[in-house]
Amino acid sequence: MNLQVAKRLQQTEEYYFSKKLREIDEMNKAGAKVINLGIGSPDLPPHPSVIAALHEYAQRPDTHAYQGYKGIPALRKAMADWYQRFYGVSLDPEKEVLPLIGSKEGIMHICMTYLQEGDEALVPNPGYPTYRSAVNLSGATVVDYDLEEKNGWLPDLDALAKRDLSKVKLMWVNYPHMPTGARFNEEFARKLVAFAQQHNILICHDNPYSFILNKQPQSLLQTPGAREVVLELNSLSKSSNMAGWRVGMLVGKQEWINEVLRFKSNMDSGMFQPLQMAAVKALELGPEWYAELNGIYEGRRKKVFELLELLNCTFDKNQVGLFVWAKIPATAKDGFSITDEILQRAQVFITPGGIFGSNGNGYIRVSLCKDEKVFEEVLDRIKTKFKQ
């Protein structure tokens, strides 16, 4: 049988981490005990009240049916209240909030709702690889925009404005930025909104890292005029240690929420109701939850700084988010070569920056999702097996 994959998949490769995890699995089967500092999957549990809510509602006989595509009213209200409390952004829970089965699905939903063959989408280089793959799967064309250290990993909007943007329908942005940990400032946010208004481009802001090691969480929707040009994705994966629970949200203008819902409702069903009620609990947690979480990450980040100094890397100590981004020493060829060497010699996996785009080739990224004792073991391995 000569069965070929669809055209939409032919330029979309298997996710880098999927392939690398198989390699690590084979190493472990052969006796290695690889420490994985690659993927940003929180190793800490959610708050006990969140787990208790899941347990309570899962035991009820009336919570196991199909759910509505828009989520239960209590969850939409909790999401709107969360935005008001921490970002100072007022949202109508009935019209401007759409719960998602993880914000990653929202990236695809947005692309499939608004993009088609002949359209273009601006994608950051470096940036989260899913933006690129989702645009490709929609049939549209990816147009890279450069992020560079000298510009604080913010796009040069003046340079972008000189390009032909006539086919560009949307632009993916992500701050705090993954993988670099850069934040945006108010001046840039105002300029970005003006850029979108001038060129009739929808700004899609992916915002899952705003609570991690960041004293002042930011939303692009805080910016005057943003509601007319910005859709924002958010998530409980990082901020609430609920990565496997798959709870995200899309917030913005009612018209756009309804249009994305048209696609979403044809692709999935509503979220399990006990999970939604547990998410309500997570969203009701106060500042003390985030302060405790960040205290743990601060301790881990200090260990990562030690590791990077041991590797002769340079880095910005003010970066935020769930990772540390670092420039490799001049003696290393690129991020792929140094991370492969570390993996083989020290059995430690670190992410090469090049998987996020060509502008990341000279960098590496270390996840904070391991206990401090594990980082102590990493330091020992680097000293004894790699730095010889």
C-alpha cells in the first residue's frame, strides 16, 4: 500500500525532544543514569487544595459527562478574576475567556482559524518551535523575525516595518521569552501595539512564564489599545505546577474568541469537570503560593549559575522564567556540539539553543525543574567527567 503523509506534514519534523528522549532512553537501558535538564516540566506538585478538589469532584456521580466547549462558568470567572488580580486586566468571563486543554492547543487553534495557504505569519528566531510547526500545518508561510542579545531579545520593529508585510496576518510573540528569559517593557509594548495597528496584524502573545522568577507578572493586554490587536494565551502548567493537567486559556476580544471556538469545537470536547473545578482552586491561590514557588526556583537557579560558570558560559542573571539561557564559550563549535559532548561524557542532557532557531546556535538552555541535590550531582559530574 503506497500511503503518503499529507503535504502539510512533509515540512514538519518530529519534535526534537521526542527524538532526544528516545536516545536518552537507550542510554539508560545500557546502564547510564542520564540527568535530564532539558524539558521544562515542573517536578513539584500543585497546591494540596487543588488535588483535594480534583479528588472531591471526581467522586461525585454527576461530574463525568461531556462538558461544554467553553468551559464551566466557574472556571471562566476564576480565569477572569485571576487576570484582574495579578495583571490588572478586566475581562468579561462570558465573552472574553476561553479555557483550553493546554495553551499549546491554542497555538494550533489560532493558526487554523486565521491562516491558510498564501498567508504569512511572523515567528521569533529563537522561539518556541511549536509556533513554526503550527503555522506550517495551517498551510501558511513562516516569516522569521530576528531576536538578538544586543537588542535585549526584543524584535526590531522599525526594521520589520520596512519589510513587505502585506501578506502577514499574525505575529507570534512570547514574553517572558522562552528560551532567553527576556521580559518586555512598557515602551516596547506600546510600540508593538502601534505596529500591529499600522500593519493590520494580529499579535498572538503566548504568556505561560509570567509568574516564574518574575516579581511583576505582565500581560500585553495591560497596554492601551491592545484589545484591538492582541490575543493572549496563558497556562497553569508552569505557574501552578499543572503541566500534565493540560489547563490553559485564551483571552481577548469576543469576536476572536468566538471564531477560535468555531474551530476548537470541531476538534475536541470540553475539559473533564473535576479538573476544571481543581483549576478554579489553583487560580484562587494568593501571592504567597507564587512566592514560595519562586523561592525554590531561586535556590535552583543559583546552582545553574554555578554549572554555567563551570562550563565557561556567560549569561544574564536578571532573566526570568523556568530556564536559564547562556552563551557558550568561544572554544565551542555550537550548542549542539557542546551539549552532545556533555551528554556522552557526563550523562547530563542540556538543550542546545539551536533547536529554537538559527539565532540560538551559540547558546544553551538549562531547565530549573530538578531538585538542588540533583544539581549538586550535575556539578560533580561536570567536574569529574567533563572538565578533565
